[in-house]
Amino acid sequence: AWVGSLAMGMIFFCSPIVSIFTDRIGCRTTAASGAAIAFIGLLSSSFTKSLEVRYFTYGILFGCGSSFAFQPSLVILGHYFKRRLGLANGIVAGGSCLISVPLPFFLKMVGKAIGLAHTFQVLSALMLIQIFLSLTYRPILPPSCDSQHDGQDKLGSRSMRQQCWAQTRKYFNLRVFRRKTYRIWAFGIATAVLGYLVPYMNLVKYVEKRFQETKKDWILLVCLGAMSGLGRLVSGRIGDCIPGLKKIYLQVASFMLLGLLCMMIPQCRGFEGVIVICLFLGLCDGFFTTIMAPIAFELVGPMQASQAIGYLMGLMAVPMTAGTPIAGYLNDYFENYDAAFYFAGVPPIIGALVLSVVPLVHQRMLKKQRLDP
């Protein structure tokens, strides 16, 4: 569980650093460099023989490179779209589902034909293509950071400690945390994703153990991928029609439903019931994923959106990485997946309740600003 979970966690853990690189050297160079690192990670994984080495090649290298390649793809959209940002983000996010739906069949067929090592090499070829695709990013907004030449005279008169602190503040811009609404939103998302990956990582094994179903388990992955793509397209269009921070209520609904669905999985008496739950789980995933970037742009504006998305994903890294191993421990302790799915359902519901407060706090802040003059 740690190999895949570590790679997913690194995608989010590296996001604050990716924000700095995105602001300093641009979306194009950051994304292309990340794709190159991910390519090296996948290619080197094909030559590994031990699980410990794969923790580094797949979990660290591939995960870190994917983070650098992924986040600029969200930021670059804000350079071209404003009124239709949600729809554009939905189309881009939905594009990944065109690959994720047939990918399980492809990997199963290729894995049996050429083995795991050569399968890693085939996947690395996809990341090689991503390097060239990243070169099409052309930012049109000015960089959000200050000029490198600003304040050089002031720095010269400061002590070494003051200069180090000034440079740290320059690169690690924490201005987004001054916004109360952003702090609440980030905390709510980080809480909700503690159990987010548990159903996706354990559903297939759960079906095999509970219903002895091994020939049709691929249907679950197809349902998740297809409905996630539909959810991303629909939520992007709906998000454009919802003004301001009221978009957050889409995330509230998706997390609330996701938590309830996780708790319903152990109650299923047949394989068909799990399929129905997978359809709605994919829909919730699509709604949550697509609307995240538009909400960040609403909260902090386009100039600080890269920092906002980066810090949010960094906060998500620890709970998202820890959720799957905790569920695995519960499965080992109780010798079934029921406790793991019940555990996975609680954090999304708590996170949804926290997120529902953000629009109310925002309205109160606006009212206070109008009364202050």
C-alpha cells in the first residue's frame, strides 16, 4: 500500500515547492521538468528488483515529478479563462478520464504479455510525450512575485540573518494564509481527504474477498473513471453558473455524499450494489476535483492562485498519504474491510461541515468592510 500511497502523497506534498517554481520560472519550464523527472522515475522502476528501491523510484521520483507536471496545468488555465474557468477546468480534468477508463484493461493486457518491468517502460513513454505537451504552455499574465532586483539596496544594509529571512519570505509567500476564508477552506479540505483514497485503493480487494468476484472487478474501475469524467464536465459548467464562493457548496455536497457512500459499502449484499456506489463515488470525485481551482481563484485572485493551490495540496499530503495505511491496519486488525470503510466515511463528512462555513464567514467579512467606513 505504501508504494502507491507514497507516490500520491508526494504529488501533494511537493505542491508548495511547485508553486514557488511556477511563480519564478513559469508554468512551461516547471511542467516540462516535472514530466522529465516522472519519466526517469517510471523508467528506473522497470529495472528495480526490490520493493524498497521502488519506494524511491516510483514513490518519490515519479510522485515528485508528477506534482511538478500536474499543478501548472491548473494554474495555466487562469491565464486564459475567467468567466468560463470552471468549464475549461472541467474539460481539462475530464480529459484524464479518457485514459483512466481504458487504462486498467490496457495494463492488464500488457502486464500479462510483456511483464511488469516492460509495462513501466511503456508508461514512461507516456510521460516522455508529456514533456513536449508541457512546452505548449504560454503564460500571458505577469508573474505574481516581485522583481528580483526590487529591494537589492535595502538587502545590502541588512544583517545576514535579516537577509535570509527576507529571502525566505520572498520565496515562501504566506500572504494567502492571511485570508480567514482560505484558512478555513484549506483546513476543511485537508480533513476531508483523510479517507478519500480508501475506497479507491480497497474496493477491488474487498469485492474479491466478500463476493469472490474476480472476473468482473474491472467494472468498478471503469465506473469510477467514467463517472468521474462526467462529474468533471458537469461540475465545471455548473460552477460557472454559481456566483462567487457559493461554488464551495458543490464541494460540501460531494464530500457529504462521499462519506455516506463509503459507510454504505459494507451494507451491500451483492456486487451490483457496489457498482451503484462506484457510480456515485466517481461523480463525487469529479465534482471535488474540478471545482478546486476555480474556488482558489475566487478566494485569493489569479495572481496568488498558484500559491493557494500549492499550499492546499501540501496540507492534503499527510492525511491523504496516511489514510490508506490506516485502513490497511484496520483491515488486518478486524480481518475485514468494514471498519476501514466506516473510518473512511467520517473525515469527508466533518470536512464538508467545515467547508459549509466558508461562504458565511466571507459574507460577514464583506458586511464588516461595508460598515467600517
